Amino acid sequence: GVRQAVAVGCPDDRVGERVAAVVVADPGLDVEACRRWFADQGVARFRTPELVVHVEAIPLLGLGKPDRNALRSRVAALAAADPASSESGSTSSRGPADLPSAELTTKGTERSGSR
């Protein structure tokens, strides 16, 4: 299941920006599984993430809120390194080494997979 998730914008040359989900989740979660979950909740497909990035922990700011700037930068760097992932909607599965260790933290939670 999903333990934490944060949605951020991922730069896209064609449409300007696409939705990316940065998740702390079981390895089986991919873009299609994510879209199926949203569809089951009644969310239109165009509003669902087009990229899923797995991390060990969501970086947090001093007040416990997700560091969206760090996440956006990381997602943009991953998309630039693998442009096919943001264009095709395929999953980008990443581990803890993809975020600098200074940004890793295990304090608090942002949002679980259920509402």
C-alpha cells in the first residue's frame, strides 16, 4: 500500500507540466495501479499522475510539511535523465539514493493512500 504521497508538477515541453506522484509505497505500485485506484475513486484519468517516483521517505521542511521544491527538482532531474518516462507515462521507480541523504527524514506523514 501507499504510506505517503505528494503530487508535484513535472516539467513537460509539450504541455508545460504533468502530474507526478512521489510515493513511499510497496514496490508494486506503478502508474497503471495508481490510475486504477483513482478511477475506482471516480477521478477522471486526465487528473491522475502520469509519473510515479518511489522514495524511501518524503523530505520535510522544519514545520513537518513536504519539501515540494526538493521533490519538484528531483522529479525534473529524473524526467530529464529519462525523457521517455515522462512522455510515455511509464513508471519511474527510485530508491532512497535518489534524494540527497540530508533531505531524507522519517518524521510525520503527509497523506495515506486512502481518503
